[in-house]
Amino acid sequence: MPILGAHMSIAGGYYKAVDEARRCGCDCVQIFTKNNNQWRAKVITAEESLLFAGRLEELRITNPLSHASYLINLASPNEELWEKSVAGMVVELERADQLGVPYVVLHPGSHTTASEEEGIALVARALDEVHRRTLGVKAQCLLENTAGQGSNLGWKFEQLAAILAAVKQPDRIGVCFDTCHAFAAGYPLSDPKDFKATWREFDELVGIERIKAIHLNDSKKEQGSRVDRHEHIGRGKIGLGAFQNLLRDKRFKHVPMYLETAKEDENGEPLDVINLRTLRGLLS
């Protein structure tokens, strides 16, 4: 069976995210380790780390995953923001390590006034610097494919491949694949033949073995729109066929998959519960 879960809030304590994950029927959980819209971060205490780890074990929630702050932009040509982003990513990895979280998902960044090639070089240089500053840290970066809004990098598989080819320690970097982002970037996923072609291209350029996590999100926008708008499973433009293809693909049997959809209730039932039920129903 696929390993399915969702992003959960850490409001009230890291362990609260684990509690909510279990309440919704998750196998795994993704969190922010700090406010994702602020640079500053409250110190994680040893008690918080122990409580989080204990709750994961007690409730049998596996594969905890962290998502980095949206403020981080390793592709920025602005030297001050670039340095701040490098320092911010170091903090993200250190915090994940404190909590026993093995991976931190990171958007490659936006090259803004620089060229695409310059942006890729900046990301690679930033990752090299992050690695230099985190030699004793076990947590690793996962580059996430993007929808390609504005000057965002990572929407083409070639861009991810170029970043990986340019870093000095590519073995310290994995990939998080987002279904909504791939679809919005123009990659077809629904038709079985298209699904196979998309993954063949990814494997040739990046390598399927690099995928350590998958974000399961439907899309509010059309294929190729390059607009990042998540929708609930089966209610967007991607179609249930894409998710069925993914869940039944034996290559991803041990890759944890996380929902990143809205949290409101529908008829008194959390939508995470409904989305997970929809996904699991595709396996029957």
C-alpha cells in the first residue's frame, strides 16, 4: 500500500501535527518547523524534540517531512537576499535534524532580473554553501519541481538536472515531486501512455531514484498554465487517472506521499480525510 499523509499545522506544539495526522488517517506527515512567512525562528527545546519523536512512534506515523520557508530564494541575484536565504536554509536543515526529520523540501527559487542560467548557477552555489555549513547535519534538501510562475526555476526537468549537475555534492540532494506543479508546468499525467512518457523523461534527466517524497495535489488550473493553485483530489483539472497511475506504480511503493490541500471541513468531515479516502479508493 502507498504511504499517504498530509501537511499538518504545528500550532500548539510539534506533536499536535502528529495527533492530527493520526486523527485524519495519515501514514506520514509534513510540517513547517517554524513560521514559514518569517525569517526568525523560536528555539526548539529538547523536550519538544522528544515529545515529537515519541508521538510519531506511539501513533505509528512514519516519514516526517519538513517544508522550508517560502521566503528563501537561493536563485536571487540580490546578494543580501541570497546570503539571507543560504543562512535560512541552514537553519531549516538544523531544525529538521533536531526533530529527527530526514528531509527538507525546498523550492529552487526565482532568478528575477538574472537569466535562467545565472539563476541555476546561483542555486548550485547556494546549495554548496549550505552543505559547507551543515557538515554534521543528517537532514538533506529535497528540490521541489515548480509550476513555473514568473521566473521560478525547477518547472522544467532540465532545470532540476542542471542544478544537480552543478552542485559539488549531488548525493546530498533529493527531489520532491509535486503533481499539481508538474501538470501546471505542462507535463501530462492522466493518460497511461503520457504518464509513462513523463516519467521516462524525468528518469533520463533527473533520475527516479532521487525522488524521496511526492506532493499529491490536484490543480485548479489547466495543464501548461504555469499557475500554482492546489485543488482537492478529483476536483481539479488533472483527473483521478493520474493519481491512480501514481499510486499503482510499484516504483513509488516506498515513497511517502503528502497532501497539501485546504483544511476546511465539508459536512463536518475534514477534507484531508475525504482526500485520503478518495486516494485509497483508487487502489480497489
